[in-house]
Amino acid sequence: MAEIHFGVWNIEWMNSLFEGDPPQFKAGDTKVKGPRKNNTINDRIADISGVINEMDLQALVVVEGPNRV
């Protein structure tokens, strides 16, 4: 039987990564909330994409993702 690997992740502060209509990432050096003392958009994108790649999933459900996208 085939296995399916899926995950659920509540990625905090995702709204702070985007601006505009249609939404686009803010400039990479913009300071935003995050798990580090000083976070930029580039830091958050690298952190989030790194974790997603490490999980090696077929499906990922983002809980409380951005509500403006």
C-alpha cells in the first residue's frame, strides 16, 4: 500500500510578509515579526521554505495562513 505524507503547520505572522492587491511579498529587507530577534522578509521566506523542504511532504495544510491572499 502506498503511503502519503502530509503535514499541518500554523505559520505565524504570514500576513506581515505580503502587501498590495494582488498580494506580493514585501521588499526582502523589510523588518517583520518572526521567531528571531530581528527578522526580515528574506529571513522568513528562507526559514519557511527550508522547513517545508525538510518535511518532504506530498501535501501541506497551512493553518491560519495569510487572509489577504
